[in-house]
Amino acid sequence: MTIYPAIDISGGRCVRLTQGLMNQKTEYGDPAAMARKWAEQGARWLHVVDLDGAFAGESRNIEAVRGIIREAASLSVQLGGGIRALEDIERWLEAGVSRVILGTAAIESPEMVREAVDRFGACRVACGIDAKAGYAAVRGWTMSTGQTPLELAGDMKRRGILTIIYTDISRDGALTGPNVAATRELVITSGMEIIGSGGVVDLSDIGALREAGCAGVIVGKALYEGRFELKDAIRQAEGALEEGEGGSDELWQK
């Protein structure tokens, strides 16, 4: 299982939101510097989101993302936020992004999904499913689609998508623990590669998502607030961390 340190960008700065709310934003500095930090600490992938782009419907932090790509040239980067057209996908893949994440576009223009997979390959295109009150949400998590995550995942699978980034928005940035049950259900029912996101607070959460069958876990606020170190998160994802390592025993009592 792969750990994806998260770098969310707003106004050219690295930030973390709570429950997807732009008015509950904490700033953590320069995105490129943060990318360098995670690279030095052993990351293999980065999860990057242009938050302003997600709300606006078009890329708004282009230079910041390019800075991340330059600073983390040895890493793979998956990027979401404001990617709504084939031209957007092509531009970012040519710029050095390893995989793009389609969210709103996947729901509002589903015919584009199949075309994107056929044109760029299933390994280069993923779908982001952000769940809010049991339904997938789009346009910066402000609109419900009326589709459940399972329904949307099935639709995306039929269109050639292999990888889903699943986020429970109510847990995101809240440090309350991930929605393991819903994530496990998506893993089992869809048969797809699921990357879990939202709410990871300690190493046991990573272990729980690994046991649920996730192919990866996105970790944001817990890393930024020093709840654990990236190296320990990576070891936990690999099943190599022994009980009691990586922090105090209370980490293992959830």
C-alpha cells in the first residue's frame, strides 16, 4: 500500500481544509518546499490538489504545481482540481504529472472519461469520488450528484477507470479517523484500486485502511501537525511497523 502525502494549494500556498470548507483553512507555506520535504522523507508519490481550480472549474495554481513537479522530480505526482477537459489532461501529463484525477468532469462529462482512458491509458487517469452525506459531491464539494459512491464507481469502471480516490468529506482534515467501513465496502464491491482519503489521525488508521484492502492512503493534516512521521506511515503501509513503534502506545489503542 502506498502513502500519498497531500499538498493542497490555494492562493499559491500549501493549505489544509477542514471538511472541505474554504473558510476553515490552515496555511503551511510553500508547496514546492513541502514537496521537497516529503521527497526527502521517503515519499514515492504526492497527492496534489488545486483547490481554487476545484471551485472555479479551471486550473488556478499552475505555477505552484509546476514548482512541485520541479522540486519532486524523482517522485510521481497525481493531480486533481479543475481538470475538466482532454486538453487539461494532456497539458498536465506533458508537464510531468504521472496521473490526473477527474472529479466533476467524470460525472458531468462521463463520455470524456472513456475517451481519456483510451487516449492516455488507464494508469494515467483516475476518478475522485468525494462523498458527502452518502452521495458523491462535485464542484468543490458544493453540489450533490444524487449518486452513491458505489454507483459512481461502477459507472467509472464501465468506462475504463481502474483507480478511485475515495474521500469522506465529513472526515477530511477533521482528524476524527477515516470512514473505514465505507471504504472497505467500496474496495470489495467495486473490485477497483481504491485510495482512501479523509480523517487519518494516527498510524492505526493507516493499518485499518491497509487491512480494508486499500491500494493507497492519502495523509494530510496528521503529517502537517506531526501526529506521526512519514517514515513510520510508510512502514505501517507496508506492514513492517511493529506494535509500539512510531510513537506512544495510545496510537495502537483505537
